Amino acid sequence: MQNVQPDNMDSMPLRQSSHGVGTIVIRFVGLLTLAVVAMTLIWSR
């Protein structure tokens, strides 16, 4: 039983870190898409 509790505690931070990384990747991709759209609009003109 004692071994199970630490495992649960360790799994929580890993999930939070992975979620944080996911949000960072999503923001990065969003910024890239916005930059590409802005560049295409500028070049089209």
C-alpha cells in the first residue's frame, strides 16, 4: 500500500507537466499560423 501512494503522487506532476508542454506547443503553433497568415497577406499586397 505504501508503494502505491508515492506512485500516484509521481504520476500527477508528470500529467501536469505534459499538459503544460501541450499548451506551450499549441500556443507556439498558433503564433506560427498567425505569423504565416500575416506574411501571406503582406506578400499578396
